[in-house]
Amino acid sequence: MHGWTVKKVYFYALSFILLAFIIYNVGQIVWRLSEIIVPPPILDLESRKVNTYSNWRMMGENIVYLAVCFPVFWYHWKVARSLE
């Protein structure tokens, strides 16, 4: 544990949390995309439209989260690695 400062712990911990968030959002994008490509068996056409719209909306939100989260992760990871 020699050389571990509060600054290092902060940057590594935040990098880990952001990486977990990125992995979660990528999983959600894949899940929503699979539901769009192969929709679940819904008999009602209106429910199918609502479900598809909801999947597209959630996938868009996840892409925005990635667009914001990835640069923040990359910055913190680079700083954490430079503190070594």
C-alpha cells in the first residue's frame, strides 16, 4: 500500500465506477437493440408500437450517457495512470 494517496484512490475509484457504468449502458444498448430487431410476441399492434418507441428512446438515452461518461472515464483513467 506504499504510494497510495487520496488523489490516486479517488481517480482509480472514479475510473472503476465509470467503467462499470459504461459496461452497464453498453449492455442496455445491446438488449434494447435485440428487442427492436426481434420484438417480443405482442398481439396488439398499438402495444408493439409503444414498445418499439420505448426501446428506441431508452437506447438513445443510453447512447447519450455513453457520450458523456466515456470522455470523463478516459480523463480520470489517464490521470490515474500518470500518477504512478
